[in-house]
Amino acid sequence: MSLKNILQEKKPAIVKQWFEALVETYPEGTRGSLRKQDAQFANPVGYHYSEGVDALFDALLGGMLPDTVSTFLDSMIRIRAVQNFTPAQAVRFIFQLKQIMRAALGPELLQDRKHSEELVTLESAVDDLALFAFDLYMHCREGIYDIKAKEAERATFRLLQQAKILTELQE
């Protein structure tokens, strides 16, 4: 049996642990509401995280189709970028998947040469996913900083106009 088939069988437990690792990055008071991921509109963050880890795990096992990965990963990382997570905090949950998979497989499967080679390939895909997530995070943060800079520029311009220090050029 291939490693991917074994992981597919263990998917519910792995995805649950991965979701928990993601939730643990939040303060204690926030975690309870995030765990209620079944209500898309009442708890959009928990819902996106739950759907995201499930779809990303499937994508990792299925060969990481760019459209699938970017759809789910973008919404998850965008949330974390807006919530002022540092880059390391924002993508750490992706790296944690490696530990979760290894724990689910157990030492006897990890010692099998065939499975260990498959695991190295899969862990490399996890690393690629983390790099992609980092790029998404940085793109989101750049957008946030751009919006903040433009707003500060507009506010400064309005203050100077109100103080009659700056007047608009007349044609």
C-alpha cells in the first residue's frame, strides 16, 4: 500500500489535528469560537480554516493543483495577514503538518525504505506549500501597507488644506 493511501485512510485524524494546530495559534479566548467551524456565516474564519486544511491535505496527496491550492490557501493566509500575524506565525501551521503526518504513520512505517522515500517527496511538497503561503502573506501585507500609506497621504493632504497651508492648484 502506498504512503498516500495510508495517509488518505488516516485523513480524518490528521486533518483534525492540523486544524487544532492552526487554532492553537490564537489566544485562548478565541479558540472556542474557531472550533465551531460548521457555520459558514456565523463563523467565517473557523469555516475557512476547516475547509482549507481539508482541501489542502487532499491537494497535497493529489499532486497540488495550483488552482485548488491557491483558492483555499489564499483565504486562510489573507485572514492571518489582516490579523497581524508575523510571517512565521502565519505559515507555521503548514510546517506542523509534517510532524502530524509522521506521528500518524508511526515509527514502523517510517522505517520502511519505500515509505520513507515517499514521505520525503510529500514533505517537500509541504515545504513548497509553505513557500507559496509566504508569498501570499507578503503580497497581502504589501497591499495593507499600500492602503495605509495612501490613507495617511490623503489625511495629511486634508489637514494641510484645512489649515490653509496647502491650496489646490488652479488651472
